[in-house]
Amino acid sequence: GQQLNQSPQSMFIQEGEDVSMNCTSSSIFNTWLWYKQDPGEGPVLLIALYKAGELTSNGRLTAQFGITRKDSFLNISASIPSDVGIYFCAGQALTGANNLFFGTGTRLTVIP
Amino acid sequence: ETGVTQTPRHLVMGMTNKKSLKCEQHLGHNAMYWYKQSAKKPLELMFVYNFKEQTENNSVPSRFSPECPNSSHLFLHLHTLQPEDSALYLCASSQETSGGLKQYFGPGTRLTVT
């Protein structure tokens, strides 16, 4: 299957700081998605990206579809304690295919 | 968000038991999925159903048996599981569109096999 490498694996930041994480794949993706998972819950969709170079925001979150179509980035500005969780990237490799490939996640800890 | 619900939320079963996980989606979607989430591993896709038809079976052992009676309900029947099957089992649904794929997840069932 497709391999998605997500980095960093974990982050410890102070409240108020900005956060950046990224995801790279070994092949081209047509769709990139970013999810957040809280403990004991399922992943919640944050942002969906459909075109190379696309930049999309959702509140304090901004994600970009890399122009090579092999990577994506997620930024969180002015972090708050409720940003704590695991952030997953996911990609759809073939248009029309119902399969998403997931990264291993970035665990974010926000220190008040 | 109650678009996708899963029951039970927690399940402990012995290796000789038979149990079922249930998933229901209230989003009007036409595709449903089962994923397995183990610690420090990416989500593993197990099964995909499109319009009630199974379109993907990712080499899942036969001790896991899916059932999709209609496009809103999905079951995962469990039989003679192994301890390594302990994990969070997530259900998801999506609406197939030309604009790309967005899957919405349920809260998961935390399964422990003893």
C-alpha cells in the first residue's frame, strides 16, 4: 500500500505558539485530508484539499496541498489547550477510489 | 457530532466468544468502511462497502466477518479472535462524489480480547 510519512511524531509546545506538521507520500495523491483524534474518540475531519497548491483555512488551522502532489502541510496558529490530540494526514491516490491512506499521526501536547 | 454512531463503545471478549460490532450512519452516505487502529500504526482499512456491496477486503482474516444490510448500517461479526486483535475498531462513511473523498468516522469500539 501507499506509505505516508508524517512528521514530527510528537510535539510539545507552549500555549500561544504556532505549530507546523507535514506529511509526505511516495506517490502522487489527488486528495489530502487532515483529521484530529481526541483520546477515546474517532478522527474528526478538519480540512480537505483537492488541488495542487491549494491553501485552505478552518479557523486557526491552515493546510496546503503541496505542488508536487506528494506532500501536505498543516499549521495551527496561536495554539490553545484544546488543540491537544493526534493529527492524522490522509490521502486518496486514485480519483474515484474509495481508499484513503493514513499517516501514523503527530501527537500534539500544549502546555498551558 | 452524531453522524456516525458505533455500539458498543467498549467490548471485552474471550477468544471463544462470538460478538458483533454495529455502526450506523445518519448522513445519507453510500459507502461505509471498517478500520482497525492499533497503537503506533496507521489506520488499517479492513472492508469497504459501496451501495451495500463489498468492494474491498484487505486480506482480513475470516474471523472478522462484515455485513452491510443497507447503506446506513454496517456490522462486524467477531469469532474466535486472538489477543493481537485487541484494538480500536472504527467505522466511517462517505458520499462518493467526483470532487474527492471525505470520510467521516464514528467514535470507535475499543475491543479487548482476553
